[in-house]
Amino acid sequence: MAQLLILSSAQGSTPILPSLELLSHRTRQIPAEPAQLVNAPSADVVFVDARSDLVGAKSLCKILTTTGLDAPLILIVTEGGLTAVSTDWGVDDVILVTAGPAEVDARIRLAIGRLSKDQVSSRIQTSGITIDESSYSAKVHGKPLDLTYKEFQLLHFFATHPSRVFTREQLLSEVWGYDYFGGTRTVDVHVRRLRAKLGDLEQLIGTVRNVGYRFNVYEDDQLPATAPGARA
């Protein structure tokens, strides 16, 4: 059973999406006004009523997506309103007001499933490190790391290519880009700083003599309490 939030300016007791009345999801409705969004209840899926006011609905959808909505956004429209909907609305799905309960329920489940998959795919957990690409943040055993943007990119690249050896030139190309004019010493400096911030897990970034670096993968019971003082 999902928590649903409907944003609508419609008055009266007529259901906005009649099929929802036949499902077991918990539904809340609030006025489709930006001021109401500040104290809006949390929801698994947010519906925006666009049956009669397409311009207002589009504006509301853009506000929701630009302010960091963390739930799928589904637009409720009439068949005639479909022609006005485009990608710049920022919605995750569109549903006709005449949709039956089976279709409505399926769209809710699919929207929640896609969001969960996206959240998982943007997060990497390995060898005591958690990397969240969506927020550009990383943690060691749950403790946040204070990384610069380039340090985060380097750690993310290593973690997404475990056990593979990269030369300094390859790392410079992949992380800094072909248009970077600095030398490979930049890679050594960033690896040294990144190891220092990883603390006891500094050995995750291993040095392959006369070649470059690689990201070592360990099981939880293999992680040492203290790390050797290896440096680049």
C-alpha cells in the first residue's frame, strides 16, 4: 500500500481519479498551490491534476522538479490534454482520468520501482566505502568524507573499475579529460590526498609498481583495523 499525494485546485467531492477509490492506497489531497508545498506530507507518488488547468499544472510540475522532489510525479489529464504534455514538464508518467484501477495500480507500482532502481544504481557500496553519485558524497564505514569534486570523481572511477590497473595517463584521460594540460604528477597528488582521507582504508587504492594504480576489493572481514603506511 502506497502513500499518494494529489495536488489539485478542484473543489467538491467528485473524485479526481475515480479508480483510486477502488484501490487500497492511502491518498491525501491538497490545493495545487506553491505555498501549500512547504508543509506537504511525504508521499511515495505525487499526482498533479491537469484536467482543467494545463498551464497551472505545467508551472506546478516545474516547481516540483526544480526544488528536488524525491517521489515519482504523475500527471492526471483528459485525453484532449495529452497533446499539450511534453518532456519539459518534467513528469515521470501521464495517466488518463478514465484509466481503470488495474492500470492505475500498475503505473503506481512501476513508478515506485523505477525510483528505487535509480536510487540503488547511483549508490556504490564496496570494501567499507559508500559512494552516492547523485549527491556527490562518500562515506567510510558510515562516516562522511570531505572530498573535493576531483577527489570524488577519482574515487568513483576507481570503485566502478575494481581490480583493474590504470596507468597515470589513463587516469588523467578518464578523470581529468583529454583537454587537461597538466602532467601525470597531478594523479599522484590526488591519489595521495585521497588515501589520506580514506584513513585506515587507504590500502584500497593500491600502487602497481612501474604501471599505475588499482582499486583493491576486500570482504568486510578482510579489512584491517589499521593500514600500512603505503604511499604513492
